[in-house]
Amino acid sequence: MMSAVIVFAAFAISEAATEVKGKLLIGGYAGYGIGLGDDFKEHKSVLPFATFIRQLEPGVAFGGRIGYGLSNKLLIAGTVGFQRMKSKEIVETNDPPIATDNSTTDTWIAVNANVVYLAAPSSKLCPYIEAGPGLYFDPDDLAGGIDGGIGGMYTINPSLSLDVGARLHLVLGMDVLTYVELHGGINFFIGGAK
């Protein structure tokens, strides 16, 4: 059994490399957004007549990516992502004692332009880091921001890879919003260097 694991591990690391130079990348992902910072902590305001409680909860994320391999170590990529988080808002009145749940769903779209550095393009399992600016849209607002992340691509064949990673988004606007997006997806590669 142990020899089978060693043979599989050697195969996974030594087979086809993550060759991206001159290739067009088209991919999709799904994941989960987890909020960080004060916006995602429970806020409780106690007034003489009522108590207000507000908290954002984690939610789903999905999106797509298109990119181009400048070299085997460097990609430029544009990502469009959709994020949804629930805003839990509860009002508790004192006289009469009534609790009202006014929960809503907050959604926004992130459009990011990232530079992606592939740390080990000669390996079938290739870690990467990425960073870049972005725009964040919700129904009421538009804000600028930045994102950065780490991940790994596992090359199945020269035209297909699996992708897992995490991106930290810092949205700068009237309020600063920070969240981590954990994702998994698939990438298709078209073309290539001749």
C-alpha cells in the first residue's frame, strides 16, 4: 500500500507541467465568503425603547475568470465574482416586548484585474500568488478595492486544471469591507506558445 502511495505522489508531481505561456485561460469557480473586521461582528445598540442587533453572516461566492499567459510563470487575469452574505437585523422592543427579524441579503459583484505568479510551473501541482485592483458594485454603491490571494492549480492535461485558493478582498469606499473568499474551480487553457 505504501509503495502505491509513493508511486502516485511521484506521478502527480513529475507529470505534465503547468505550461501557460501564450495560452488563453477561461475558468469558473464557486466558494464561500467569510467576512472580517467590524462589519462582520455583532453590533448591538441599546436605546430606552428598543435594542437593535445587526450582523453580516458568511455566504456563497461564484464567478469566472479569463486570463493570458505572458510566460510560464506569469499570467494576467480578469475575474468577475458574485458574493452574497446575509445581513441579520433584529429589533427587540421593550414595551410591548416584541422581537422583529428584518434580515436581508447583501449581494455585490467584484471585478478584479490580477497578476498571477506561478511558483512552480514545471510541476503538475503548481502553487500561485495573485494580486490586483478591483471595482465592487452593489445595488446602491460603487467602490474601489484590492484583492490578493494564494492557491494551487493541479494540471490534469495541457488544456485543463483544477484550481483551489483563497483571496482576501479589501473594499475601500465610505465603509471599509474586508472578506476572504475560499474557492474551488476549473480552468481551461486554449492555444499556447509555438
